[in-house]
Amino acid sequence: MDTATNHTSDINLKAHQYYFNRELSWLEFNYRVLYEALDSRTPLLERLKFSAIFCSNLDEFFMVRIAGLKQQEEVGVTQLTPDGRTPTQQLKDISDRLRPLVAQQDQNFEYTLKNQLVAHGIYLIHYVDLNQEQRTYLQDYFQDHIFPVLTPLAVDPSHPFPYISNLSLNLAVVVRDPDTDKELFARVKVPNVLPRFIELPKELKQQQNEKPSIWTGVPLEQIIAHNLEALFPGMIIQECHPFRVTRNADLEVEEDEADDLLLAIEQELRKRRVGKSAVRLEIHASTPENIKHRLMQDLGLEDMDVYEVEGLLGHKDLFYFMSLPCPDLKDPHWNAVIPPWVKHIYYLRKENQNEDIPDGTDIFSVIRKQDMLVHHPYQSFSATVQEFITEAAYDPNVQAIKMTLYRTSGDSPIVKALIAAAENGKQVVALVELKARFDEENNIHWARQLEQAGVHVVYGLVGLKTHTKTVLIVRQEEDEIRRYVHIGTGNYNPKTAKLYTDLGLFSCREELGADLTDLFNFLTGYSRQKSYNKLLVAPVNMRQRMIEKIRREANHCREGASGRIVAKMNALVDPEMIETLYEASQAGVQIDLIIRGICCLRPGIEGVSESIRVISIIGRFLEHSRIFYFHNGGQEEVYIGSADWMTRNLSRRVEAVTPVEDPAIMKELQEIMGIMLSDNRQAWELMPDGSYVQRRPEDDKYEQSTHNTLMKMALKSVRME
């Protein structure tokens, strides 16, 4: 033991070779998403969906991460990342890794998925392959529905190159003037107010072996491209090539200078729409070099910024096909179950339409007896979290509701409940995070509506995003005030609660209520609360407390006992947390990490991380919950909350992680993690070289899919009641 200790103490755990690059690790995550589109075991329309998600993820990656690296490069940043790369090196390495992935996505759709769609009666036809009847119909459709919306923009000395909006699909058109024989250049934007795919009427659909088509249609841009004579009468159309532009879309708000954060962010959103610098150009592989270079020059881009494909641009529009009535080509439909403990309350409230509910038949009476855990999307969000807030809004004994809103849906019942609570005379505080990326506009809208209803709306702390997922309800009960809490891992969003896996704890433990009271005072007032009874709060004490718990496991091992950590999160990036995990591994702690996305820790390195295993679960639901387990010499501790082990979560965001103290709930959370660690269908294992290998069932073993297993368990729980 002493020899091993001496050997490991000589290792510099900050050395570059022990860290993966954040951006390249994210690309590996997005490849795992793409693989669901490549995997023949995935239902066909779900494969299109995953191709769309891969594209949508890449759009955001370029708008934020690539844009940030380019800005660093422009101002001459030379600081190395923990893995030893400069911004310029990262941009090159990203380009080298990403190009084969884009090509793989392109070829998979063009040569595999489209053929399989045809086999099921779904025809996405190229315009040149249409028969004359179909062309005639689309020419008339163009004149009636498309032509009035189009605006051709000439580019010449008197018409400067037009602004190309972010993520827009466009046509670069070259025409020849027959009078002067001069070639002219123009841009036509493919309008996003029209559907990307135009369906042909029933009588013009394709047929195969006398079997009618489910859907037959053509991409919108091809219809425009083959009817350009209407836009340029008297001109000869020489050529036409589609292209797509991605721009820097991150917000830059100097909060110290902003007297009104709401107005400041509204101004930045207008700038985002007006536009910042381009960061990517997507074009068809057949685009001539002169057109390509003209676009590059006008957009201020280099070869590294250009991505060529052979087929469709903008795969995120493939989401469209999920609306087709083809249940056999999709995952089986899932309806979240209503947990037995809340079922009678939920239906009673629906029957009584928010009228007074008899004592003892409300959600608070259940939570008074014991803590409750909910797991979405396996268990219903509307019947639990939404019910909790709605019941509080109408309960005459509830005096105050305080909650954080990071992201919520456009027609949120949660927001409606808060408005009703304010109208019912309750003290209502909503902390709306205006800086929730790409949800800023939605949050501004709801913030104004809440304010108009009398809700106290707070926009958080300068320099910190409020990412915590918490609700505090203050209720008068006989001669005492009792506080009820919900502390979760996910946003209060009914729509994403059907797609994201998240956990939430309901409790009326006095110490948690006191902690949330202090936390909301910290968020809304001038409190500088530094200590909490139970909660781990970032940026106050979470980093320090998590490190202490990891080191405690290491000390148990050094003293001859065992050490065990299982941690589930979205991303592991923070160098200090990684170094602490390395130290624990060197001491002999067995560590399992379940990390959906970015992981900068390198597992399986002799003398550094031999006892660390990392897996990623990718499937029909987006893994979003955070769970932390520490063996603690047999005195086990389990925590859930909103924070990943990223520097931004631990140092630049307000986060809350709560201990779970109910033995039954602790056991349930351990079972959830055990199911994931045993997965041989959706689990990918991280190798020491940074690659991921998908687990497959051995010949004599059944396929064990995390999401399928948890759905079956949820159904079983309601059948047994």
C-alpha cells in the first residue's frame, strides 16, 4: 500500500494527458445521438427524429461554442484548456472530427433512410423525378402559395450582399441577362413561414404494387428552384444552389451596466435577430467553387467553416415526419402513470374544479406523513408537481408560494397557477431566469404576465444564473406554520417533462423548509447566507461539500475500509472535481459515473483512474436527472438536485442539491442507478482513448434497456395498488 501511495503521489494529476477536451467530448455525445439514427434497431421515424436532434444540437453548438472559440481566437487568447489546446487548435480538431460525422448523417439519410421510407409508403421525391401531373400541380401551388411570399435580392454594386439570417435556408441563384449577356447573382430566402416539405394531394401520390402512399412530397426549396423563372422574368436561369448559414447567437449582457435586466435582454434579443458574425456555411457538394468562394467572402468565412453535403440541408426539419400517422414506425406510445399516493387527490380535484377539498384528501396531508419521490416521464408531471402548485394556488390555508422558473412552456399551467394564486391573495414570488439560453424571449413574456397579475417577479443575482429547481409553499395549519418543498432536477415544464428524465422530492422536513426560505431570501434580497442545514447550494458551499464527500470515501479506503461513489449527471467538466476523483481512485474508491454528455475525465488509466468507470445512457428519453451516492462507511448518503459537476454549475450558477433521508426513497434511487449500470442496450462505455463503445447483450442474456425497464416498473407499480 505504501509503495502504491508513493508511486501515485508522483503523478501530476493536472497534466494535460489526463483530461479530454470539452468540445470534442461533446461531439462524441452528439455522435451517440446520431448513432440512434444509424441503428437499425431504432424504429424508422425515430431514426429521422434522431437525425433531426443531431442537426439541432449542432446548430446550437456552432451558435454558442464555435462562436465563442472564434471570438477567443480573434482577440488572441492563447490560454490552454485543461487538455492543453488553444482556441485555434480546438477549432481545427473539431473540424477534423465533425466532418466525417456530418457525412455519415448525410449518407445515412440519402441512401438508407429514404429507401426505407419508400418501403413503408413514404416518398420524399426529388423534383426532377416528378411526373408531369405532379409538376403541373406544384407549379400551380408555387404560383398560389409560395411565389407571393418570396423576395429575390440582387447582389451587384448598387445592391450589397444581403443579410442572411441565422439558420436560414437560401438559394444562391445565377442568372444571365440576354440583352447584355452578363451573369448576375441573386439570393432567394426559402421562407420559414411555409412548411419545409410540401405534400402532394391524394390522387397524385406515389404507388407501389397498387399500394397507396401514406405521404408523398417534395422539399420546398426544390419547388422554388424549379420555378425561378417567375421571380426573374426575362432572365435566363443559369444555376441555383441551396445554402444554409449559422451565426453567433449567444447573448452578451453587461448586468452591472443594465438598470433593467428585462429591457437589456430584450435589446440583446433584437441584436441576435439582426445578427452577429457567421460561423458556419452549409452547402451542397455540387456547388461550384466560384459560388462557394463568393459566399465565403461575403460571409467572412474560411474553408474550415464550410460543410458540404450531398443531400438535404437542415436535417432538423425531419421532425416533421414524426407527425405522420404511422405508430408502427415509432416507439410505442407512453402515457406517464399517476402514482398511487396522489391518484385519488388528482381525480378529486379534477371533479371539483379547484373548489375546496376536504381535509385529509389534499396533497399536503400525504407529504406530511412522509417524503415522496417522483420520476418523470415515467410518473405524471401534471398529477404531481403541477398538482402540488395548483392545489397551493387555491388552498385557503396556503399563505405564500415561492418558486424558480428557469424554463417553462409557452402555455404553462404552472404560470397560470401562480397567477391564480396571486389573484387569490397569496404572497407569490417567481424567480424567472431571463438568461436561460434560447428561452429568453419566452421567459420575458411570462415575466410580464406574472408581474401584471401581482406576482413578485425577481430576475436573480448579478453574475449568476439561477438554475435551481425549487418550490416553497408556506401553509397555515392550526396553530403553526408549516413549509412544504419540492426540490427537483428538471425544469417546471410540462412539455419537457414528457421527454426528459427528471426526479423531484416532496417534503415538509423543517430543515429543508428553513433552507429554502434562506435560499429565496438570498435570491430576492440582500441575504449573504453562507450556511444551510441540509442543502448543498452553489456557489456557496456545494463545491466544498462535494469534494469533502469524495475525500471521505478515499479516507475510508486508506483506513482499510471500502469506498464507493456512484454519480449521475449530464456533464463532468470541472478540473478540480476531476482531480479529486482521480485522488479517490488512487486511494482505491470504486467509482461509477453515469454521464449523458460531456465527460472530461479519462477513465481506466493505470495509477490514476483504474477504478473509475464511465457510461452514457442514450435513448428515447433525454437523461437529465442528477443523483449522487456516497457509501460513507455504510452510513449511505444519496443526493438529488439541479447541478452537474461543471465549473459553471459550481461557481457561476445558483444550484441546489438535497439529501434524501427517507430509506425507501434512497433504495429507489439506488435501484434506478443499478438499472443504468446493468444496461446493455442504451449504455455506452467510455474508453481511456476517449472513444465510446456501445454495450451489447451477450448471446445468453436478455436485452436490458434502462428506459424500457423503468417504464415496465412504473406500470407495475400502478397495477399492484
